[in-house]
Amino acid sequence: ISSGWTLCVPCIGSFNKKHVYSLEDIETHAVQREPESGKKFRTYNNKCLSMVSKGFKTLENFDEERIIKILFEETFFVDELRHIQVSMVLSCRELQRYAIL
């Protein structure tokens, strides 16, 4: 993943402890803003999201429409010119518990 990508990291407890992460899980959590759209993002595996107040809304190629809340964001620098944005997010399962949907 190069500069300009955001990694969405699910908070602890978002997945069952026995969950085995697949390549699709990882590719779905790497997102990049679409160049000509201020609020649309595309995942590494071509799923579409939009930025809404304090979170992402799932759009194309997801099983269902959800809002994933962003808890906080940090920027990590690879070197002087390259950086990666990391967003700590709640999973869809966690969202149901907090009744944010």
C-alpha cells in the first residue's frame, strides 16, 4: 500500500477471536479516496464507500448497507515523502451493539 491509502483497523473485539483473516478482509480494509469525488472511497478489492459524519457508509459490492464509525485517525510516515493514514473503526457487528445504524 502506497501513500494516499487509508488502512481501516477494526478495534479490539470487533471480530470473534477464532476469526481467520482472509485476503478479502484485508483488501476491504484498505481504502483510497476517488480522485474526482470528495467523499467517495474505493477499497483495494473494488468496493465503494462514502464518507459520512464520523464514519464510512458502505455502498457498492458490500453484502448490505452499513455505517462504520471512525473512532480516531492517525498518520504514519514511511519516510519524508510517503505516509499512510490509519483509521481505527468499529466493525459492523459492533455498530449493531451501539445502535448507530
